Amino acid sequence: MDTGAYVCLTPIVLVDLLGLEKLSNAFGLVLLFQGIGAVVGPPIAGLCVFVYAYVCFSVLWTRLPELNDMIFCLTRKFFWSHSRC
């Protein structure tokens, strides 16, 4: 459920932050880093399960970036509205 919202909101947030002129470059970089995370993440999660013998640790570790995104999105309007003239 949260993945669909993430996919749908990515272009909207990129246009809001960078403008329509830079959307294609920014979206390409977002997809690049998502691909790197998709390639590197599962072996690291498997290593965590192997070392700690606890599956929940790897699941919680994969949810930390989402928590970071939520905090950023919730505080972005507050900090940016006070810093702009």
C-alpha cells in the first residue's frame, strides 16, 4: 500500500522541489539510487539475518528510509516556509 503512494508521489515531489525543467534528470537519478538499493539491500539483509539470527532486524532496517522520508515530508513545509522570504 505504501509503495503505490511512493511511486505516485515521486514525480510530484520532484517537480515541487526542482521544477519541471529538471524532472527527467531528477527522476533518472531517483531510479538509479532505487536500483542500487534493490541490488545491494537484499544481500545486506541476508547477512544481518545470518549474523544476528533474527529476521525482524532486517525488516526494521529496511523501514528506516521510509521513516526518514515521512519525517522529512512532515517537517519540510515548516522549515521551508520560515526560511523563504
